[in-house]
Amino acid sequence: MLKWQAINLDGLTLMAAGAYNDLWSKVHMQPEVNLQAQLDIRSKAVVPIRNGTIDPALAGWYEPLERIHRLAR
């Protein structure tokens, strides 16, 4: 099971939403896992952090955020 970190400030959650790939699924959250984690902790609003911090990531620069946004709809 992937362990993740989040900071919850009265319903506002700061959660990593950056570089990911199927090959890294044990150490980086996929957007689907990120969204489920937000639901699990009953976050009212999320501020994605650590996005775009790894240049060699295989996803596009904004793709993780766009993917989470599409999933959340």
C-alpha cells in the first residue's frame, strides 16, 4: 500500500500531486489515488503541491493537475 502525506487545515488539504508513472506507483500517487485519498480524508478543498518539481517526469507539466481536475468532476 502506498503511504502518502497530506496536511489538512480545517478542511483545506495540501497534497502532493506531481510526477507519476505506472512504474513509480509504489512511491508516487497516480491521479486516481490522489483523488481517492482526498475523498478518504473528507477534504473540502485541495491545494495540489509539488507539481512540476521533477523535470524528467513522463507526464506533461500540467497533466497531473488536469487529470485530477477531470476525475473530480
